[in-house]
Amino acid sequence: MFTAPNGGPLRNPNFRSRVFASAAASAGLTPHDLRHTAASLAVAAGANVKAVQRMLEHPSASMTLDVYAGLFGDDLDAVANRLDEAVAARDADYLRTGTAGGAVVDLGKRRSPGR
């Protein structure tokens, strides 16, 4: 997208030290501030923790959660709402058919594959 002043590829160390860092500083920001903003925007857009981990090149998703856990707080409410919807749909199905999902499953007799 961008080229070096004399053409050719733009080298990250040169661009970062000569252009990016000074542009960020003139805006009162650090490159780390911009990184945090990018992570925040990704979470707000619905990115999962593994996607944010890869984007930030963190070695693990747990590190991403340790740093950005506060950004994922609304996810718990969304999960609870989806679980409530699933239970309501199951209950509606039970009332309509008299069975859970149209069939009764005895979990005591159900075996995992390979057993």
C-alpha cells in the first residue's frame, strides 16, 4: 500500500521509527495506545479471543484475556441470553411434542463413541 520514499518496499523498522512513532506522538499517542485501540475495536466488532490473540501475536489466548479481560465482559451476558433462549425453545418443543427434541434420550444408557 505504501512504498519507500525512493520506491520499493517499505521496511517496518524504518517506517516505524521515521514516520509512525512521530505521527503517533504528535497525536499524543504511543504505538501501544494504538495497539490497545485496535484490540478494543476488534472485541467490540465481535472478534473471539483467539482471533484477537493472533492479531496481537500473543503466545496464548490466556495472555490476551489477562490483558483485555475487561473488554470481553459483555460476552457473559450474551451467553446467558442465548442459554435462556435455548431453554425456552426446548421447553416450547417439549410442550408441543411431549418429548425433548421429539425423542426421549436415556443418558444413563448413552455411550460415547469408541466405548
